[in-house]
Amino acid sequence: MIKNYFSIVLRSLKKKKVFAFINICGLAIGICAFLLILDFISFENSFDNFHQKGDRIYRVQYEKISADRHDKSAGLAAGGGPALMEAYPEVETFSKIWGTNHMVNLIKVNDEPFESEKLFYADSSFFELFDFDFLAGNRMTVLDEVNSIVITESAAERFFGRKDVLNEAVYLQNGMTNVVVKVTGILKDLPANTHFDFEVLVSFESLVNATETAANSFGWNAFPTYLLLKEGVDPSILEAKFPDFIETHYQNAIGQGIQPLYKLRSLEDIYLHSNVRFEVGPTGSYQVLQILTGISVFIIILAYFNYINITTAQALDRAKEVGVRKAAGANKAQLFTQFMVESFFFNFLSMAAGFTLMQVSKPLFTEVIGKEFPIGLTFSTAQFLALIIILVMGTLFSGLYPAWILSKLKTSEVLRGKTNVRGRSGFLRKSLVVVQFSILCFLLVGSLAVREQIQYMLNADLGFDPNQVLVIKGPAAGGNTNLDTKLQSFMARLESTPQVIEASHSTVVPGKEISWINNDVRREGASESESASIHFIGVSDNYLNTLDLKLLAGRNFDKEILSDTGSILLSNSALKALGFTSPEQAIDQKVMTFGERRVIGVVDDYMQESFKKGYNATAYLLAPWANNYFSLKISAGNAQGVTESLEKIYREHFAGNPFEYFFLDEFFQRQFEEDRTFAKTFNLFTLLGIWISCLGLIGLTLHAVSLRRKEIGIRKVLGAKLLNVVVLVSGKLIYPIVIAVVLSIPVTYYLVNQWLQNYTFATNLGPTVFILPVLAIVLLTLITTSILSIRTGLKNPVDSLRYE
């Protein structure tokens, strides 16, 4: 019997080749899109799930709540970890690390210089908590000794040209260290699914050796700290005990009107749910995953609605087949089974095609999203379960309704041509079309809204001019004798270079997180409770001119005025945080920070980091020693020739340091990479949604034409024009699509605005964002249906009337 059912399916497949292709192609694309997003979501949710003790590891998040600010940071006080372990027996051990991407880390191997932005100091218990794979070295002791380092295999290849470098000597020079260190361990390259991002780990004792404050200070909050809780400990109960700890160790902050908080963030939650200061690597976005999940569901719904639409549209044709089979002795159960077998067959073919298409397109998808995750032939548990669910649910939803309707038909009525199948399936079909095009409208509006936000960010006034600004990374601070003299000489040479219009140096540039923060800044005469948290940048006197920063009041630094080394510039946000009501009021006022400083100027706010963050309350200090970055405004023209000249000057002054540079506009726009990736992903699946919807329109139009072939022939014989034929066929599809658009716009407007809430600086959505998708959907419908209608209308009406 089953063999007979499949024979019938194959005959139906041959007879209705076009409809079969549309069904299988649409479902395959929907399943492919669903599996691709499922694979990506599974990868994003897998971060740090490979550590054996991961379910007991929590990072302490340090938060400070003041009257006008709620600061969240992954950086804990250096003494926080030891004190927590001593105070709470629930803590088995801890590990703290310290990142150095704000410094220049010079690594020399056989006098060949390398620079590393991925260097961290980590304590000896780091590998007791985290299970990264070793190629060489004892994981339990590699970070025990002062001046020992662990490097990844890629770093070993880069520094030495080989991997077997255990016990090799390396010269490390930065703002904290100027020593020869020994390679005590080699790690396999970190897996793609970890929130850590390092290539060199230096023993924490090396940092303590350089500065005792890294051991147990409660004033330096820059140390991400991970706690390993004992078996059976409830983290929420432990977290509830932290207020007493805060009361004991943070009296100074509390006296300044700041309410400190400790919160525990589970290891596996960090990547998707934490995006705070002092993160140790790039983070993901849980909201983006939610949006992609919704898109994947929408795409597969579009595909199945197409299938159900076309299947129910053909119900009238199948009604005659049902009548003949009933007359030949088939019962209701047999007919029901036949249609379910047919549905299973189409779903299975579509599933196989979709899975194959997913594997083929996966490299392209990984390139679009810019994420590294396995792209070989994979068949994960999640994918297997998803395919089973798709097959079962798809078979049921796409087969039950046609099977139920057709198996109930009465033989006598069907054979006499009396059947109301079209009426029964018409309402369902129109409802599915409404839902289908509501989804398509959302995808189109969402795609345009994301594009508008990105264009807004690219074209917005940043508050500074990044164009034609070349930034050279400074030399490593440690070990440079006569560094101040070299800096002055280097700057003099830069300023005399013909292609250099302006030159300055600073501790940080736009696009980098400011790590220098003072929580105890206040106006002269103000109490500690009126202190503000201010970001600091050390700059040369020409920094404002180089970046074209705007002075709102007062004047800029002048290196010829010796007292300016004890003065300060405030940003507009900083003066508000300190209680000044206007830029003019702040001029010549005293500010208590690093001693007493006089405000000589107020600088307009500018965008230091992402558009998702607000303006920083920033203060500028005249710092002749600031050598992290040299910013040069250069004339347009031969960029390669300019960099070659600058490299020669750099090597003359800072021999043994690698010459590395970037253009500020390109560097700053790297912050938009996540948004661009999201836009490309959204656009990709919007295009798939359009393609699936077009397939559905083609299928429905073809069926409408086949049902009205005789009617069209008669109308043409009676003098109907080609336009009348087009309106006859297209009209019935336009109405539900218009309803879909009207229903979807309010919901889409709400959802898009919810997404824009993530940005501190967001675009205002104009009417075109909604009008263009509506026009696109109507035009898409008219073009698709009109082309097929015109083809039918141009045929000889005699052929239509002789049909059958």
C-alpha cells in the first residue's frame, strides 16, 4: 500500500512539475535559512561552555551608582578577589587578570621587535579555572614564577617562526615592565567560542613586582576577577551577602555619594549579556540573537505558508481525483493517508535540499556575519532535532488541512462537479497571504531602518574631524632612555615635515576606551559627596587643533605657558557633572583632582566610542610625556610616500620599536562593524523572504490562471482587453496584500523603535522607511502577477476554449 502511495506521489510530481518545483524550492530556501541561523545561534550560545568547572565560575561585576551616572565595569579592585575569598568560605579560589591594550607592549625576539595588543597579566590560578589546551608546559605551574609567560601557538609562529619555543627568552617592554621573560607554556590557539582574547599571558607576580598596588589595593579598579564557587553554592545567596563587604571596603566611595555594588555574572553569560567597561574581549548581543531567531522563524513560516497556499489552491483539481478514487473503492482513511504521505514526501525532499543548501552556503554566510565558527560538514544535535521537528511539524501543518478537506468530499457531488472546496480553502489562503506579506513588510521596513541607522552613524557630526588624520602608535615606554628628549625631537621633525599640517600626541584617540578614570573629582570647596567620575586624557597642546575639537569657552593649552601643566580642560559633559551651569562659569575655577587645577577651557563633547554609549565626561591634562599615539593631520595626496617618510623619522628616534600606524577615520568606523554585520545579515534574509514570497505569488497566479483559462478565453472572444485580463487575475491577490501592509505597519513601527532604543544617538525614522516597502510589495505583486497574466492574455482564446 505504501508503495502505491509513493507511486501516486511520483505521478503527481511529474504532472505538476512547476508547482512541485515552487513548493520544494521555497521550502528548501526556508529550511536553509532557518538552519543557518540556528547554527549561528548555537555557536553564540556555546561561548565558554567547554570549561569543566564553568558552571561554578562567576565574574564579579563592579557597579557604581551616583546621582547622574550608573557605571558598570568588569574591572574589580586588585584586592577584591583576595578579600572575597577570605570573607566568604563559599569561594573556593579566584583568578584576576589585567589587560594592557591601553599600553604599547613591545616584544623582542633576537632583536626583532613585535607589538602585541592582546597581552594580559594573569595570576597563577588562571588555568585552575579555565581549561585551555596546552601544547607544552605544566598548566598548574606555568604562571607561578615572576617573569614567566604563556603564549599561543600563533604568537609563537609570529615571534619565533616555530612552535617549539618552551623555555625560550623574550624581551618584554611596556609601561610596567622592562625585563627578559621566559616562555613557560604554549597554548593551542584559543577556540572561537570564548570571551577571552589574548595571545600572551604574563605571570601576575611580574606586575606585582612592578607595582605593589596590583596585589591588594582597593583604589585601582581595573582587574576582571573570576570566582570559583564551591560545589552546591547558590550564587544568588552569596551575592546577597555582598552589601556587608561593600560597607567594609568602600567607605571612601560611599562618602563621595557613590553606591558601589558587586554582582555575579556566570561565565557562560558574559559573552552575550555583558558589555561593560574593561571587557577582556569582544562581546556578542543577546538582542541580535533574538532578532535573528525571529527572522529565521519568519522565513520558515513564509516558506510553509507558500506550500499550504499552493496546496489548498489546487484542492479543486484534487477534488476530481478524490471522487474517482472514492468511486473505485478508496475509503476516507486511505485518502487521508495518501495526502499525508504526499506531504511527508515533499517535506523530506525539501528538508534534504535545504540541509544540502545550508552546507554549501555556510562559508558565504560566515563571511557575511564576520564570525569564525565551524564551516565544514556538520550535523549537530541541535540541527538534527530541528530537522526532525521541521519534518514532523511541516508534514502535519502542510498536509492535515488539505487531507482533511478532500477526504470528506462526497463522491456523488464531486463527480457531478458540485464541490465547495474553493470556498473552504479561499478564506484560509487569503489569511495566509495576509500573514505572509505582513512578515515581508516587517523584513523590508527593518532592513531599511537598519540601513538608515548605519548611514546616520557614518554621516553624523562626531564632534571631531577624523579625515586625513594618520595615527602612529607610540614606542614602548619602559627602557627608553631620554624618552622626553626623543619625544620633543620627534615632534619637531613631524611638524617640519611638508605633508604634515598638524601634529599632536596623546594617551588615547577616538575609537579607544579611556581607561584613565578618577572617581574623586570635584569643584573647589565641594564636599566628597559631590565628587564626579571623570575620564582623563593626557594630550599635547596641539591635540584640539589636530582633531578639530571645538572650544566652547576659554583657551587651549599653550606649552610656552609653564603653569598650563597644572591646568585642565573640561568637556561639556564634565562641567555639567561637576555642577557648572555654563562653559563661561567654569573658566578660571579650581577643580580638585591630582592636586588643585585651574580650568582654562571648555571643549565641546565628541564621540569617543560607539553610538550606543553617551558622551564621556572628559578632562584633558597637558602631558608632554603622553606617547601612546601620535596624531597627524596630513595633506591629501601620496599617502604611501608620507608613511614612508614618517617611518624613517620614527625609526631614527625609536630604534627597536615596530612602526605601526592607522588612519583615524577607518579605525573609528571599526566600531560600526557589528552594526554593518547585522545589516548585511538582515538584508540577506530579507532577500530570501522576497524570493520565497515571489515563488508563492508565481504559484498562486499560475493556479488562478489555470482555473480561469476558459473564462479568460470567453472574455477575449467577447472583446475584453489585455488590461481587463490582468486586473481579473491580479485583483484578488492585491486586496489581502493591502490588508497585510495596513496591519503590519503599526507593529513594525513599534518593534523598530524598540531596537533603536539601544542607541544613545539614533536616527529619526522618516515616512520613506515605511512608504518604500509598501510600494515595493505592491509593485512586486503587480509585476509578478501581471507578467503571468499577460502571458495567458496573449494566447489564442481558441486554445483556452478547447482545453480538456
